[in-house]
Amino acid sequence: MKTKALVITASVGGGIQIAGTLITTVLSWWFYTFAVDLGRSADPSQFQGIGVLGAVIAGFSLLLSPALYIGMGILYTFLHHREEPPVTADQAALGGAVAAFVARFTSGIVGAALTIIGTAFMSRQLAATVPPGQELPFLGISMLSTGIGSMFGICIGGLVGASVAAIAGAITAAVLERR
């Protein structure tokens, strides 16, 4: 494994993932405040548009993740090949997998922190709708479920990302070997 290729690939992939997390967090917060304002109005049909827009953004994010991991596998392989040709499929697979896992783990920690902070703000406002005396359990359950979900997402996302990047790296190395 080449350290320079690994650091560059993990940094690029992690940076893109953190930027995506920031964008979706800001949009989620904006949708939430917009929905709260709409909730005060008399026309609940406007909520459907927000739901559709949220689903489109989530779907777009879902489609971009595999493309990012494929790109990370390819990028690691090209950087390794440029530094020390030839690169074998197993070297490319290992480097791509480690770079993707490191990027996902790092961006996942940032995303988890943002999500937990955002949940705390949103839960406070939602707690006003909970019967008196039950605000604290409501907030605790919201924070706990957000934390557990974030950690689960980091682990599963890291494994899936590493797998996809490993496959892309191995295929890219095989293509470069035939040249």
C-alpha cells in the first residue's frame, strides 16, 4: 500500500462526504424550520412538496455514494500506478478499501456529531408537543436513537464503501495491467 496515494484518496473521498453531510444537514434544518412554519398555516397540503423534495435529495445522495466509492477505488489505483507501476489487483483492492473505510469513518464521525446536535435542537422544539413531565425521556430517547443509528451507519457504510472501492480498484488494476 502506498501512503501518499492512500492519504490523497481518503482525503478527497472524506472531504466530498463531509461536504455532502453539511449540505444535507443544512437542507434538513431548512426543511424542518420551513415545515414548522407551514404547520402554523392552515394548508397542510404544502407538506407533500417538502416530503417529495426530501425524498429526491435522499435518493440523490444514495446514488452518489456508490459512485464516490468507485471513484475512490479508481483514484487510489491510478495514484499507486503513477507512484510505482505496475500495481496488482490485490494491492489496488486493499488500498481502495482502506481509503474508503478511513474516509467513511472520518466523515461518519463528523456527520454523527452534526446529526446529534441537530437532533438536540429539533427535539427541544418537538418536546413542547409532548405531555408535561415527559420532555426529558423524549429528548433522551431521541438522542440515544440518533447516536446508535449514526454509529450503525458508520460501520455499515464503511464496510459497504470498502467493498465497492476494493472491487473498483481491482478492476482498474486489471485494466491497467492489460495496457
